[in-house]
Amino acid sequence: MHSSNTAQEVARDTGQNQKVEVVVENRDGVDCVALKYLTWTEGLGWCCQKTIRVESEQLDELHRAITVARHRVRRRRAEAGEVSQPAQVIQLPSLS
């Protein structure tokens, strides 16, 4: 039982200790998007491990590929019987 709890904690911590940043950069007058994979290191903070630069002309194709992958992963999870988490709705204050 203890090892099961540890595995769940590791999985939870892994998600919180990794992130992907999307940054718009201008390199030599040309806009591109940088996808940066970062990990949290105690004592150092967020450290960039990898950077992938995507030219603006490639963004639509990247978006399509990510959308297809997301749908496939969700479908496989549903077919495996995993319960999907509902979207979290945040109530914003009214401006009127």
C-alpha cells in the first residue's frame, strides 16, 4: 500500500515539476515561437532543458497535430474506461 501511495505522489509531483512555456520571439526581424521544456530544480528554480523553435508558417500545422494527438489520447482513455475530469469553471466578477 505504501508503494502505491509513493507512486501517486511521484506522478503528482512530476506534473508540478515540469512545464512547457510558449514564447513569441523576434529573431533577426522574423517572428517565431519557442516551445521551452522546463523542470523545477530545488535551489535553482525553473531550468530550461530543451527549446524548439517553430517558424510562424508552421504554427497551423503544429496546432493541427497537437489537436489530433489530444483527441486520440482522450479517446483511448475513454475506451480504457478512465473517467475524464470535467473542466473547471472559474466564476469571474461582474463588471456591471
